[in-house]
Amino acid sequence: MRVISKVLKGIYVVYAGIVWLAIMLVILLPIVAVSFLGKVRGGNLVFYFLRFWAHVWFPAVGIFVSRKWKTPEPRSPVFTSPTTPATWMRPSP
């Protein structure tokens, strides 16, 4: 049983590597192309391409992600600003 498990793990690792490489090679040229559009626009498009890659690759290798909230999903994001007492004592500019 241990030998079968090791063989299956090896096959899975090779499969996952091939799928990762194939998807990455498909989106590599568009990422290089949009990187010339500037820091903001190009960066946003690169982010979308990588997000697409993640949404394709994870299910392809058997990793399914779901968001589960213990409380109702917040309607708007909550922003917190960490401060320390030292920042309170600085003179305002």
C-alpha cells in the first residue's frame, strides 16, 4: 500500500507541474505585453492574468477554495489604522 501511495504521489506531482507550466507559458506572453502599459494599468492587468491563472490551476490540480464567513459577509470593507502611543505624541505638521 505504501508503494502505491508513493507512485500516485509522484504521478500527481508530475501532473501538477506540467499543468502549472502549461498555464504559465500560456499567460507569459500577455503578461510581458501588458507590462509595457505602465505601472498602474500594466500592474492591474498582470494581477488579473495571475488571478486567472490561479483560478484555473487550483481546480485543475484538485484544490477547491470556498469562502466561508462565520458572521454575515460585510457589506463594505472595514479599515483599521494601527497606531502606537509614540505617534500620538508627535507634533502635527
